[in-house]
Amino acid sequence: MNKKEKYKLLCKENPIPLFSQWYWLDSVCGKDDWDVIILENGNEILATIPYSISIDEFGNKVIQKIPLTQNNGAFIFYRKDIEKYETRLSFEMKVINLVIDEIEKLPIKKYRQYYHYNFTNWLPFYWRGYKQTTRYTYVIDKNKTIDEIYKGFDGQIRKALKKAEKSLEVKENLDSKIFYSLVEKTYSRQNIKIPFGYDTLKNIYKNLEENNSLKIFYAVDKEKNIHSAVLMGIDQESVYYLISGTDEKFRNSQALTLLIYQGILLAIKENKKFDFEGSMKKNIEIFFRKFGAEQKQYFDISKEYL
């Protein structure tokens, strides 16, 4: 069994987040353009850290944030026999330092990865000269009922939902070409070039669907016009709001709010968290916050090597 085969098996057997799953990395990087560090102590797995090396504008080899990927830093495998907090923290410190050792063996000039919000201890990185910027996502926890979640919505969200529900129907499994055209329209409205190609979206469709990790919702009116569509990703712990597209002609129908609500319902049904997948843009952050979600911090960790 080679390293990637071993990693695929670890991904299937452990709650490794979506953006670190092998099939996600195959989709957004290409099968041959990512690799993984697997830290072991005998038969014990200590940590994994997938990464992709690219070339920057100066010709340097670098590890940087992968497109469409919120986070994919180290995942630590905590020993089940650890009970004391101090023992767990000591184990964590040791493993993170080993992770850093492995990162610094790579032939790179710069390092930058966003870590999942479950990774809360960047102190060993700090001690070894790394920098950190705090970023945010919004998450609805799985221990809430749908009534509790709905009551937590801002009044504008509830009003938007009622409006959308009167005129729109939610359907599933939209063709990838139609979905991509909606996303293109969304970026075009903002005078921004879409940051990924159709082939990438097609790979996301294929790989997530094959691994039971894909859900597509779209909203249509009585004339069968498609107003909005969203692509949700799913892992063992969460449902993620990943990509959306809206037809400019129907921006005021509140279709996107309705589709996000469908994603929340899906998460509650499957006893999972709903992750809005973060944004540091003010207008998007305000929109997410109005769903009553809890703010989660995650780390943007980086270093430039001499």
C-alpha cells in the first residue's frame, strides 16, 4: 500500500474534514498535483497533512491555499486513552512540532495553509517563527432542533423565506453545465472572472457524488425558470455551503435564502453541523450571521523561509 492509498483508507475510517479528503483534493488539484504527510509512530498514526506545491510569480516552490478550499491543514489522531487535559496538550505539542519538522523538510520557499476550526493550538508554530491570521466561518450546531434554529433567524431571513416559499419550488440534481453558467452569471454581475473552470466543477460533481458527499439544490418558478442553485458538500461531521449561482433577473426572489435553508434542513436530518464555509467579506458575513449561526475562528498559518 503506497502513501496515498493509506491516506484514502484513513479518510474513510476517520472524521477527516471534507477539504482534506482525497477525493476533494483530486477534484481541485488533480490526482497527481497533491501529496500528503503521514506521521507514524510504529503502528500508531499521529497526524496527516495534505498539501499541494505550486510555483509562485517569482518561480519559487510554495505551499499556499488551494482554490475553493477553505482549510486543509494538519489533522491530529488523538490517542483514545488520553483523559487528562495536560496529557492531551503535551501530546498535541509534540505532534504539532513533528508536523512542522516534516513541513520544513519540503523543498519550498513559502508555506501557507488554513486550518480547520477544530485545530485550536498554533503555539508550536508561533515558537518556530510562523505567523497567524485569524479568519472566521459560521456554523449551526447539530444539537439544535429546526424550531430552535428557525427562531434564531433574523427577521429579514424569515421574511425572505416566506416570500420564496410562495413562488418557488426546490429541486435537486441540476446538470453541471447549467450550474456553472449560473455561477458565471454571479461573478459577471460583480465584474469578476470566475476563479475556476468548468472541468474543476465537473470533477467536484463526479468525485463528491461517488463518495456520497454531494447535494445540489436549485429553485425554480412556475414557468420553470431557474433562479438560484447551490452545491453542498458533506463529510462525517458537517454539511458545507460551497458554491452558489443566481440568475441576475431573479435576484430579488430570495431563492438563495431558501436553498441555504434546505441545506440546514439536510444537516439537521443527518445529525450534522451546517458550515457556511466562511467569508471575510463584510456583506457576506452579515448575511451568514443573520441565520443565527455561531462564529468559529480558524487559523491562517504562514512562513517564508530564508
